[in-house]
Amino acid sequence: MTLKMQQQKDSQEEIITQELQSHILVLNQSLQKLSERLNQLEQRISSLENPQLMYKRPTCDEYESISSTLDYLHNTIEELR
């Protein structure tokens, strides 16, 4: 193989290597974005598996859990008896 042919071959290999590296970079970036999205979705699904129902009394500014509200109502009714 002549020197010129070897140089052309080396040049082509370098171009191919650069293109592959560029593609790998794009794929890694896409994979990173997908991984972040998957983590977000997993967190949302987790929160939906254990919903926390909240209630805000008309006279209050803060929310409380439904169980706390029911406890309050139960105790108030018991006091009225």
C-alpha cells in the first residue's frame, strides 16, 4: 500500500471515528434526558400510590389531612353528646 493510500485510509478512519463520537455524545445526552424523565415519572407514580387527601376548613388558612379532620369531627360530636 502506498503512503498516499494509507493517508487516505487514516483520514477516512478519523472522519468515521469523529462521526461515531458525535453520535455517541448525542445518544448519551438523549439517554440522560430519558433517565431524568423516568425518575420524575417514578416519583409521580409513587406519590399517586399513596395519595394524601387534604382539607382546608373555611376558617383556616392551612390544609390538614382528612384523617385529622375526621378525628376533629368525631371528637366534637362526642363532646356534644
